Amino acid sequence: MKKRIFSGMRPTGKLHLGHLVGALGNWVRLQDSYDCFYMVADWHAFMSEYEKPRGMAENSIEMVRDFVAAGIDPKKCVIFVQSQVPEHLELAMAFGCMTPLGWVERCPTYKEQLREIVGRDLTTYGFLGYPVLQAADIALYKASAVPVGVDQLPHLELTREIIRRFNGLYKKEVFPEPEPLLTKTAKLLGLDNRKMSKSYSNFIALSDSPEEIKKKVSQMITDPDRQKLADKGHPDICGVFSYFSTFGDDRIKSETRAWCEGAIIGCTECKKRLADILIDNLAPIRERRKKLSDAEIKDILTDGAKRAREVASKTMNEVKKLASFAA
Ligand code: TRP
């Protein structure tokens, strides 16, 4: 039997290269070796969008379209939307009852988000419980590993603590303690050298056309010391070069480095080469994306919710029994 993994992403609509490099690529690679559950975390999105929730359904569909276009096979993996499996909220309630306030108040991501996200009121009961719901997501499927980026490690640690508490209280190994499966690839910077993010508008979407990719790459920031063609460049501090490291093969990487350090080609030409590589890399995703209709995506999600609920309802029955509830 394959080991089970679980992961989720909040529905932000169309995904970008940062998602592909950071999480999605990993999800695709893992699907043959593990029994995979991949979830659209729409309740988690609602926690910060509740004031003006707009387009949650459309965003979920667009995101799943990118999942499938990027190579996640809905036959091998269970792809579903969190709000369509109500057991997530039930288990979150049970976990919430046994999670000490200090654990969630101390969570570093919680404190950071309160500090950094302005213009939204996140001082709510629901948002404090963000990691409790995440723990329920994972535990509901008894997943033994969770592919995530380092930013999610505090949530995973809390998940393990909550699970230990549950198992300890009821003296039964109901849930395994999940391990993180960290992505090894280096973080991809945005077009402006900040973190690639939807909110900074510095991203290349998986669905961008070749023209859009060319335009965006042409605006990227290169080595600031290289003003003229004759100036020798420093690839290690160049945002464009970091992309060659992620998307180019070894030959292209060493060639580009030599051309930059030797002032053989200029930044404009180098960017043209990068744009071509990205266009090639994304071509299969772009093509598959176009062919996936809304109806197909909805079918995938209907099937996914059904398969997820089969597992989730069994777990919830077990939990209710242990906690002495009526069946
Ligand atoms: N918190 C995760 C993020 O922002 C999304 C998420 C929700 C998740 N539930 C999960 C990730 C369970 C892994 C496992 O990216």
C-alpha cells in the first residue's frame, strides 16, 4: 500500500511560476509514489476574504484547471474543494476543543499575518483557528506526510501537537503524526526580485501567452552594475540568471554564465533567450489548459468530493465514537 500524502492551496485563481516551482511541481512528481489528496482550501481563503468574498467558485475552478494542466492526474489523485467535504469543519471543531489558546496565539505565522496584512480585520476567532482547521484537513485522511514549503512548517508542527494530544487523550493511535516533505528547489523570485506573489503583480502566470511572457521577461531587473554591453556581468546577483538556474539545463546555465561574465551578450538578448525557454517550458501546460472545459473541471471536483468524503466520514465516525457522541 502506498503512503498517503495530503496538501492544500488557497484558491487565488490562476497560478504562477512560483507555485509551479514551490509546490505544484512537487505534487506532480509525488503522484506516482503516493496516494495523494490535493485540496482547494476555500475555508482558509474565506478567513481573510470574509469581508468581500468574491469569485471563490471561479477561483477554485481556475486553480484546479492549472493543477490538471500542470500534470496532476485526477485518476491518480483525489482533487477536491474543502467546503464540499463538511467533515473538515467537524474535525476542526473537535480539535478546537482540545487546542490550548496559547498554542494558536503563539503561532509565528499568526503573529506575522496580523502585523503584515493591513486593511483587513484578521483579529477574529476563525483566523486564530487557521492552523486548527489545517490540522483537521490533514488528519481527516490520516496522511503520513505533507508536501509543503518551509513557510508552512509552524502549521505542521502544530498539527503534530494537536494529533499527539488527541491520541494521548483517547489512548489510541487514531492519527499518524505527519512529516513535512519539503520542496528542494530554490525559491523563485518575482520579476522585481521580491517574492513572486499575486499581490505584488510581479508574476508570470502558467496561463500567460508567449507575448505576455516576452513582455514580462523584458521588464525583469538584471545586474545593476551592468550598464553597457562591454560591462562584465555578475550572474549570481542577477534576477534573470536565477531563472536559468531553475528552468535551464546545465549546458544552458554554463553558457549563459560565460556569456554574461565575458560580456559576450547583453541583457536584452539574454532575456530573449530566457523568454524562449519559459515559453517552451510552459507550452504543454498552456495547451492542456485550453482544452479543459469548466464542465470537465466540475466533474473532477464532484468525483473528488465523493472520494474524499468516503474517507472523511469514516474518520469522523471513529472520532465521534471515541468521544462518546451518538452515532
Ligand atoms: N495553509 C496552506 C497555505 O496557505 C494551505 C493549506 C490548507 C494546507 N490546509 C492544508 C496545506 C493542509 C497543507 C495541508 O498554503
